[in-house]
Amino acid sequence: MARASSSILIFLRQNPRALKKPNTQIRYLTVETKDCDFTEVAQQICKIIRTKPRWENTLSSEYPSLNFSDPRFIREVLKQTSVLLSVRFFLWLSSRKGFSPDPISCNAVFNALVEAKACSAAQSFLKSTGFSPEPVSLESYARCLWEAGRIKEACDVFERLKGAGVCPSIGTWNAALSGCLKAKRTDMVWKLYQEMMEYGVVADVETVGCLIRGFCDDNEVFKGYGLLSQVLEDGVVPGKAAFNRLISEFCKEKEYAKVSELLHTMIVMNCAPDNFTYQEVINWLCKKGRPYEGFRIFNDLKYRGYAPDIVMYTTMIHGLCTMGWLGEARKLWFEMIDKGFHPSKYTCNTLIHGFCKSGILKQAQMCREMCDKGFRPSKYTNNTMIHGFCKSGNLEQAWILCKEMGDKGFRPSKYIYDIMIHGFCKSGNFEQARIICKEMCDKGYMETTINRNAMMTGLCLHGRTGQAYKLFRK
């Protein structure tokens, strides 16, 4: 038989199983096949291949009279061990002279690979053995391929099924539609749905959800909404994923009346909105300049017993900072910590940026120090703080923080250097401005017209026009 393909070997290497060295030496057994209790012997073999390294070199000599090629024995071994070891055992058998695998054993190995979602290994196994799986196994393989986003291979398997006169089940059609959506292939969604109708397959709730998502992906949210209205009239209620997707799309379109209607429909249909649903609503209200309404919904959710997650807290903190409600944002920050959530880098940056933008640098510095305890502050965090110090005229503190950045392995941006040079020139500290300019050049940045203009402007403002003119001539 053909040598095992590399895809199966890769699958085995990527899914290793720890091999423990056996405590005792395996006894040499001589077993006649006709008198063999296959279950008992298979247990012994499985123990060997689970515990003994490189068992392939000695297994035949340990069981010299055992017919390893007997289909009953092969199936018993496959039944008692894992998919990885099953494939390894089957590959060992395939390397033996005169071995010809029977269809039932091949089907057992193939089904195990499909169940383990090992698409590549299953495909290689088909090529190396050349056998044709049973229709039910082929259908499972098609579902595995759809879920993995391997559209072309899955379509080929579908053609094989149709060529054999087999119509896939509704679960397989739904897996196909969902796989195409994940792969951003809405063209295939509509093609497959048309074929599904031609076969007379009756759509179910999951199918409707896939079609609604397909309409949203094609920027035809109102068609998706129309389909939802139609199935609701027929007494069919899609899952939350369909509602959430429509809500998200209507938020993007600023169709807040439709969002409110969908939320009400979910409650009436006993499909209560979850955190993700409200997260979408709050997120888009904050992004579209309506954070006050988002904050009202956020508080209402807590009153009704919902538990906001860290994403929702961060979204709301960002919205409050945008409105300038820094006190409320700070309260949410500490409330989030009390609930056991550790602020992410984005949460910290959001609050620090809000305080810096409003000139409340003491609070910003406190937030930064709290963040330092959980993780190393990002370059963005430090740049935000430096910009805030420069804007408020606290240039010395900005320079200290800039030096700290360098000590911690961060490289200040050209923008930060420009801000500090401009700030020190404006304050009349030209010596410090030159030091920063030199360091900027040492870091690999080029001195630009902006830096020289800042120098000349500062010199003129402080009555040192002669030096400004010399710099201009230079």
C-alpha cells in the first residue's frame, strides 16, 4: 500500500500524546488467531501502543502468531484507543507486506478523524486508501469541511453525495450555510439555499438565522428584517444571533426605532436580550454621539439584574469620558474593580486620555500608577500622559516621563519630541529644547522645519531676534 501522506503525519505530530515508560517488561505472547479472544488481546495491544515508545519495531515479534490483519481484530483495537493511536496503528499495518485494509476498518478510522475535526488528515486518508466512505460518513465529512471554512472541498463532497443520489440532512445544509457565512461567501449562501429548495428540504429556525445574517452581510438589513417579520408571523422565532446581528446593523444605520422594536420583540417572544445584545446597543450609541442614552440603558440593565462584563464597562467608561463625565467614569472604574474585573490596557488608556484631555493630570497619573501594578503601560498610555503634561505646561514632568519610557524600552514618537521641543521653546528654556532635539536625532529621527520654526518662534517671543535670525540663516 502507498506510503502514508505527510498530512496524516503532521496531524499526529500536532496532537501528541504523552508516552509513559512502562514499569514492567511486556511478556512475549503466542496467540493463535482462531482461538483468540480479540477483545482481550486488543486490550493488551492498546496498552503497549499507549505506553511503549517505538512499539512498531517489536510488536510483531511479541505476538508472532497473531493475525494483525484480521478485520475483527483491527476494529477492536480502533474501538479501544484514541484517534491518534488508531491512525498510528493503522499506518503501521499499512506498512506491512500483504496488508489490504477492509472497507469497515477504513470507515472506522475515517469516522474517527472526522469526529476529531482533522479535515486534512481525513482527506489524506481517503487519498492513500482509495476507499469510498459510506454516505453518512461522507456527510459528516462535508460538515467538518464546512465548519473549517474549506468551501471548495466541501462543495466537491456535496457533489459526490448528490451523484450518489443522497440528499444531505437539514443539519448539513445549515452547516454549509454557516460555513459560507464565516468565509464571507454570501454568493455561495444563496446558491446553496436555492439547491436546498430544489431538493425540497424544509428550512428550520437555524436556516432562517443564516439567511438573515446573509442579508446583513450583503448590506441589505431591511430584507433581513422583512424575513424576520415573516417568520415571526408564522410562529418561528430565530435565535439571539439573528436578532443581535439585525440590532448591530440597525445601530450602524442609526435606525434606533428599529433597534427599540427588536429589543421589545425579543422580550415578548421570550428570547430575552443578553449582554452581547445590549453591548451592541450601548457601543453604537456611544460611537454615534449619544452616550447619555447609552448610560441610561447601562444603569437600567444593572437595575434589572444583568451583570455587565469588562467590554461593556470599558465601552461605557469611554462614552462618559467623551461626554466629560469623568466623575461617573471614575466611579465605574472602581465599580468594575470591585466586581473582580482587572482593567485592560484599553480601559486604562481610555480613562487616562479622558483625564488628560480635561487637564486633570493628578487623576490621570493615579490611574497610570494603578495600571502599572497590573501590566506594563503601553506606548500609547505614556504618549497620552506626556501630551497632557505638555498641554498643561508641566514640561519638566513630561520630560521625566519621556526618560522613563526610554528606560523601560519604549521609543517616544517623533510627535512627542516635537511637542516637548515646542513647549520648552515657548517657555524660553532653549537649552532643554536643544538637548531634546539632539536626543531626537540620536534616536534616528530627522530634525524638521517644524522643530526649527518652534525654535525661531520661541526666540522671537523672548526678544532674542538675533539668535532667531542666525538660526534662520543657518
